[in-house]
Amino acid sequence: QQQVKQSPQSLIVQKGGISIINCAYENTAFDYFPWYQQFPGKGPALLIAIRPDVSEKKEGRFTISFNKSAKQFSLHIMDSQPGDSATYFCAATSNTGKLIFGQGTTLQVKP
Amino acid sequence: NAGVTQTPKFQVLKTGQSMTLQCAQDMNHEYMSWYRQDPGMGLRLIHYSVGAGITDQGEVPNGYNVSRSTTEDFPLRLLSAAPSQTSVYFCASSNQGLYEQYFGPGTRLTVT
């Protein structure tokens, strides 16, 4: 059972455009929703995270939008750059101690 | 700080062989985890530890064993490798539960 569903699987965006990746979760006990960025041959690295008591969090060009009633959250990358080309994973966890990842989205930003 | 280190970087095993994937961290983190990454599946939690001497199962624990005798080290053992265990394995650590995790560079394992 996939508790965190991520879409799209792959995404191609022109330089300067907006990249949007969506995730949906099932377990209402989840209380922390991080996004990880992974470059080829490297381990994932924490990009930005949000807790369900806020609807939006912004860090530079990266923004998480959170809809608690719909059990959905999304990552927006503004002014996308070729250096943003990577695989992005959403995830969710609670105090049970298990971090559950989405399937991943491969983003390609064309110059 | 070296952060989270993993060895080896690459490994090829024959079916039925055993091996240990090593993971170490020098950040004095209490929490350590092992994940496997497969195409289209994201990262799946194998086992995790909340401190020395304490381990628990994740989503896909079958075929893997762990132990945590020190804060720094968290080895993952494959007792009898199977082709289904071909994957990239990542170790991670955290000092805040499993919230903000730091990942190692990964071990690419192929079982033939």
C-alpha cells in the first residue's frame, strides 16, 4: 500500500518556468512533510519541509503548499534553472518514527 | 565532519552469498536508518534505530538484519543474497527523530 503518492513521474520545464510536483497522503497521523532533492550518484538531501499547521512555506525559489483537508501538498520551483534538474521526493512521517517516501519525480530544466 | 559514510560504493554478489553494508556517522546522531531505492518505488525503509542497542523494522525488512552496538555505526547484513535485493542502499541519520535526515552517498548492490 503506497501511503504517499507522487506525480508526475517526470517533468520537463523550460528555464525560467515554474515546476510543480504534487503529493497526496492517506495517514492523517503524519505531522511532518519534507521534500528531498537527489542528484545522480548522490544521496537525497533535505530541500524544504512543512508541518500541517501552516498552509505554505517558502525558501528562496522553493515553496511548499499544503492542503490539510485534501491531504495533499505540492512543491513549486519558481524561475526553474538547469541546475535544478534532479529527482525530487516528497515524504511524510509522524512520531512513530517511519519516514515514508513518494515514488519520485525526475525534473529536467531545459536551457 | 565527514557526515554519513557508506562502504562499499559498489558490490556484486552471487545468489546465496552474504555480506555487510557498512554505515557510519560522526554527528552523534541518535537515529539511523537504512533505505533501498528502486526505480519507480522511491525510497523504502528497511530497518531503523533510535539509539545504541535499539532497532526496529521498516517497510521491507525481510532478508536483512541490523544491529546497533555504538552510536556511530549501523551495519546492514544480507545473510543470503537474492536477485530481488539488487538495489541502491542508503543509510541516513538524524538527531530529531526521523524528521531531518542526512543521507550517505549510497551502495549500489547487484545480485546475480
